[in-house]
Amino acid sequence: MNNLTALSISIAGLAGFATFLAVGPLSGIFLIWAATIAWAAYFFLGATQEALKNTIICGIFGVFMAWLAAIQLTNIPSTVILGFPLWAAVTVTCSVVVMCLAANIPALATIPASVLGYSSTFAYLLQTPDKLTKDVLLSASLDNPLILISISIVVGTYFGQFSGQLSAKLTK
């Protein structure tokens, strides 16, 4: 079987299985959309052991930076001078600068994976009702994006690795 066909079959089969898990027995433990973002990042970064490590470490670092920014956002009063939108923008700007400058640390040097983790966190917080609250952000529950999105990144990255391995077996 040629490489593209093998990879297509592998990704499709495992995507179906991951979806079954995400909406079935593991519902609420990981989010399929966040997992597939990490899955794609793994391939985008080269589908190697280094890509696996960088996707997980930098992806979770991005989640952490977004989580810190989100906590700060919950501290901004709606009546703040110059308005909440400006201070939210300043908060995000500062956290993104720190996240990108952290790339000076070799383990955190894969900025695209960090940005995907950051963006996934805010996608969850801004699109899921009642999640951008201090109670949720500081909880030890699967509602907390620091936990939920991080798990999703790990699950998705390993699904990426497994799909690459299965594809290689199908081409033999």
C-alpha cells in the first residue's frame, strides 16, 4: 500500500476510535477537537520522538500560560478605567510575550506548539459557558482547562504517534 493511502486509513481509523472515546466512555476526560489539534501538531513538527516531546511539553506550557492569563482576567473588574477589553488585551499581550520569550529555554523552544496550547485553552474558556471563572480555573476538576486541555494534548499527540506507526505497518 502506498504511504498516503496507509496514512489516510490509519488516521481515519484512529480518528474514529478517538471520537468514540471522546464522546463515549471517556467523555469529559479529553476533548476531541483539542486532541486533534495536538495530533496535527505532532505531524507538522515532523512526526518524530522530538516532535512528540515538543508537542506535549510546549503544548502544555501554552495551556499553562493561557491559564495564568485567564486567572488574571478574572481579577479585572468590569468597571476598570479604560475598560475591560483594553486590560484583557494587555493581559494577553504580556502572557504571550512571556510565552514566546520562554523559547530561549530549549525545552520550550517550539513556539507553534505553545501557541496551539494557548489558543486551545482560550477556545475552551471562551466557547464553553461558565468556564472562565476563578472557581473553575482553581479547581482540581476536569472542568479546569489546565487539566482538561493538557490531557487532550497528551492524548492527541500519542494518537498522532500511533497513527504514524500504524501507517508504517500498513506500507509493509
